[in-house]
Amino acid sequence: MRRSRRALWLAAVAPAPAVISRSIAALLASLALCTQPRADEIRKGEYLARAADCIGCHTSNPSRPFAGGYRVPTPFGDVYSTNITPDLDTGIGRYSADEFVRAVQKGVRRDGANLYPAMPYDSFAAMSREDVLAIRAYLLAQPPIFQPRPANILPFPFNQRWTLVLWKLANLHSGGFAPDRSRTAAWTRGAYLVEVLGHCGACHTPRNATFGMDENRAFAGGNAGIWRAFNITSDKIAGVGGWSDEELFRFLKTGAVPGKAYASGPMAETVMNSLQHLSDDDIHAMAAYLRDVPAQSGDEKQPRFSWGNTLGVADSAGSNGAAQGSGAAAGGDLYRSLCSGCHGTNGGGSADGSAPSLTHNTSPGAAMPDNVVMTILEGVKAGDVAGRKSMAAFGGWLDDGQVAILANYVTAHFGNPDARVTAADVRLMRAGTSTGRTVMILAGQALAACGAVLLLALLTLLAKRLRSAHVRP
Ligand code: HEC
Ligand code: HEC
Ligand code: HEC
């Protein structure tokens, strides 16, 4: 009796086969609708993660993408990027959407600790929430990798994360990206790509006394570890105002503009991991925006790219040797035995163009010899950028004195003769390429700087308080 009643009930609610197939179709359709935007969001997130170089900076071992461990050198020591794969215990698997947005825009970790600005959240602060969430969707679609956070190499007091509150008070500005309505769409897109996603200022803008980006001198030239990230304002001499649109485009897209500049060191990485993957429209937009960045003068008296054979090559070993002491002669010998095979005795580059000319090249033409020294020490990893070759590192073969002599030879003959370097300078720069020694050398300076930073941060805070007290009715 009971049984038949249940059967009756079932018969009443069981839909006819046609209804079933219709509802399955509807279900599938709505599933497709759900996954389609998700696939689109993931694709968008991948592109944004390229433009913001989350990929490059959070990967140290290419077979473990996003697992972190990439060294970011700072004036205070080394900070390592952390795991942003969806791993639950060591990655971002447990970050909620809000927590993730807070980490990227405000530099706050899931457990509430402050992140070091080696993660460029001062630039990312103006990223739209929608874009941050698209990046999150992309990251969550990656395979999780177990990789605990590496220990940073920071001396006291810089290993105290609470001190970053002061840094943030002075340097972190919240509030989204506010487009200037009088500008074209391309300019606005360029501004967002350069200022926010590309965080170009993290390297190219000089730091102020509290080690934040000096906004009054945006893009006037800064540091990336030991490397000099040149002035890229529209100034015709110190910046890139003398470059054509096409040259700027080509540099950003490929890192190589014969007769002008080649991207080495951190800029080669930026091109390799980020810029070469962006659409031509986006690169054009960035170039258009850079064209318009207010000019800032600098140390250079003539454009970096404008130097030809400064001293004339014929005398490289002879009369200049006499004029500049034995260093120049030794420099000529080193250059001819190690470098001229690729770069040519006259610095004009290899016949097939694979090794660049050192004349009319912004690195030897800069007022500071740092990038020439770093190129000799570390070589160039042009990586998988189309048509480019890499250059071996000579740091292991040459001592500090030899590197200095060689670098001085290169700048004196092919670039800016005012750029001089000593063996002692090279010792410091070389130390900057290896973690432990950098910190030993820098710790002393850093400790001294620290007192000043804390004081300045407190003063800034005080000034802000006073100002806001003033504004209130
Ligand atoms: C210039 C290098 C750099 C870039 C570019 C960068 N990060 Fe980071 N990121 C770091 C470093 C370094 C840390 C660790 C900082 C610390 O421990 O205080 C970090 C930490 C994080 C954390 C905190 C994870 C945790 O729990 O430790 C998240 C989330 C994060 N980054 C996401 C991103 C995203 C998303 C992007 C791209 C939009 C990005 N990062 C781009 C260097 C970078
Ligand atoms: C991680 C640090 C870093 C970041 C981020 C970075 N750059 Fe650079 N950039 C450098 C360094 C270092 C050089 C000098 C490279 C050399 O000497 O070969 C450079 C060189 C350049 C040059 C050539 C200047 C010259 O006179 O030779 C341009 C243009 C440039 N960068 C634009 C950009 C733009 C646009 C962005 C943002 C998308 C950017 N850079 C992001 C470090 C960086
Ligand atoms: C096997 C060939 C080869 C040798 C030998 C070689 N280089 Fe290079 N060099 C290259 C290539 C390739 C590049 C990078 C091209 C690029 O970035 O696309 C380069 C780049 C450079 C740059 C330009 C970096 C920039 O940012 O514009 C300098 C400076 C330089 N080399 C100096 C030297 C010196 C000094 C020596 C001798 C110690 C030397 N090179 C030996 C092939 C070589």
C-alpha cells in the first residue's frame, strides 16, 4: 500500500522524457555560459599578469612558474618574491578575493603583515579591482606548487615588517586610476600600462628621502639593484625625447634598436617576461605616453646614444695609453682579446649585426659607467626575444681592476669619456650581484640611513596631521 503510494507520487513529479532532455540542455547551456566568461576572464588575467610582470617577478625557476623565490635587490638587502600558485599552504589558495585585492593594491599579506615594496604595490595601488580579480582567476587556474616562502636577507631594523607602516604613510596613495578626460584613449591606456601595470617608475623614477618614488621627478632615472634605469622622460638630452616613435616602439617590443640602445640586465628581463608579449597597440600606447612625460634634465651633456668613436681607434693602445696611464693600454689589450671579436675593434659591432655596436649605444654613452660594468660582470641574457643573442658573463674571468680598466676603455673610446670607474667601485658592484656580500657591505650604510628614514617618516606623518587639521573647518 505504502509502496504504491510512493510510486504514484513519483509518477506525478517525474517529468516526461522530453522535459528531461530540455532541462539537461538548459543546464549545459548555463554551464557553458558560466565557463565562457570564466575562460575569458582567465585569458584577460594572463595578459594583465604579463603586463604587470607578476610572471617574471614571481618565478625564479622556469619549471616552477609563480612559485616565487626571485631575488629583488633593495638598498637595504634582498627581498624574495613568494609563492602565488593556488597551493593552499604555501601559495595564495586561501586568499579570498578581498584579501587578494588588498595584497596587490595595499601590500598587506593574508595574515595582516605588511609586504615590502619590493612588490611594487605602490604602482599597483591604482589597478582596477576588476583587473586584479582577473589576474586572480588566472593564477587560480595554474597548477599549485608547494614552495614555502624564502627567508629575506635584511638586517635589523629592516627585517621588522611593522616599520613598513611608516613607509606606507609617506609613500602609498590609495584611490584608483583617474583618467584625464581631455586625453585620447591611447594616451590613457598608455598611462595605465606605464604607471600602473608596467610599474616602470619602480625602476625609472628616483627615490626620495623616504625611499618612495619621487613623484616630482617621475621617470628621471633610478636604480634597479646596481643597474641604472635611465631617464626615460621626454627630455631630448637626458631622456628619450630624441628617439623616434618607431625606435621607442621597437625598443619596448624587442629590446634592441641598432644605433640607439639595447636592453640588458633588468630591462632585458622586463622585455623578455612582459613587454614582448603585449599587443602592438598597447606598446604604441606606452610609447605615446612616454613621449608626453614632462622632461627632466640629468647628468648628460649630449644624448647617450650620440657618442661615436670618441678617441679614435687607431690610437687606442698607443697615444691614449700614454695619455691615460698604463690602464688604457691594458684596456686596449683586454678589449682586443675578449671583446673585439664580436663588437669589432672600432666598436662598430659584428658584421652580421648579432653583436651590437658599442658606439651609438646608450650604455657606454651614459654619464654613469655602471651598466657597462654590469654587462661585463653579468653578460646579457637576451633570452627568447626574437632575433637576439646573449653575451657571456666575464665576471668570473676578470678581477675588479681588469673590469674597471676594460669598462673605462669602452666608455672612453666608444661612449661618454666622462664615465670613469675604479676597481673599488667594481668591487661594490660585483658584491651587489651576490646576496650575502651585498648585505654585509650595505648593512652599515643601511643602518645609518634607517635612522634618517624613520625620522623623516615621522616628520611626514606629523606634517600630514597638521595639514589635515588645517583643512578641517
Ligand atoms: C618587482 C617584483 C614583483 C612584481 C612585478 C610582482 N610581485 Fe608580488 N611580490 C614580490 C615580492 C618580493 C613579494 C614578497 C614581499 C614580502 O615578503 O614582503 C611579493 C608578494 C606578493 C603577494 C603576497 C603573497 C604572500 O602571501 O606572501 C602577492 C599576493 C603577490 N605578490 C601578487 C602579485 C601579483 C598579482 C603581481 C602582478 C600584478 C605581482 N605580485 C607582481 C615581488 C613582485
Ligand atoms: C626592473 C627594473 C626596470 C623596469 C620595471 C623597467 N625598466 Fe626600463 N630600464 C631598466 C634598466 C636597468 C635600463 C637600462 C638597460 C641597459 O643599460 O641596457 C632600462 C632602459 C630603458 C629604456 C632605454 C633608455 C635608454 O636611454 O637606453 C627605456 C625606453 C625603458 N627602459 C622603458 C621602460 C618602460 C616603458 C618600462 C615599463 C613598462 C620599463 N622600462 C620598466 C630597468 C627597468
Ligand atoms: C660572443 C660575442 C660577444 C662577446 C665576446 C662580447 N659581447 Fe658584448 N654583447 C654581445 C651581445 C650579443 C650583446 C647583446 C645584444 C642584445 O642585447 O641584443 C652584447 C651587449 C654588450 C653591451 C651593450 C649592453 C647594452 O645595454 O646596450 C656592452 C656594453 C658590451 N656587450 C660590452 C662587451 C665587452 C666589454 C666585452 C668584452 C669583455 C664583450 N661585450 C664581449 C656579444 C658579445
